[in-house]
Amino acid sequence: METNDVLIVAIGTALFAVAFVVLIALHTSLERSGHGRWPWIALSGVLLGLFGLVYCRRRQQRLPKVNAQ
């Protein structure tokens, strides 16, 4: 089954980025309620998603070469 992995990872990364922006805006109230780490978890999701985008793009570029041989 073929899927568009780059699109899937890009959507996930974008959702984590939106969550990070929202959570940064709510950072003070999150700190008061004991959830001050949540923005940084979302930021980790963005950074890992960017790594995943690089990985998926490289993989996508190499697959036609492997399948052609």
C-alpha cells in the first residue's frame, strides 16, 4: 500500500506547531495548574516532526532508484 508519508508527517508537525503556539499563550495558567511542561512537549513534537520530514523526503527520493534496479 502506497501512502504519502511526507504529507502525513507534515500535517502532524503542523498540528504540533499550532498546539505549541496555543500552549505558549496559556503558559502562565498551565504553570499554575502544574502542566508547565506541555508547551515543551509540543515543541518536541515539532522538532521530531521536522526530523521526520527530512527522513521521509530522503526516503521518497531513494525509493524510485531502488525499485528501478
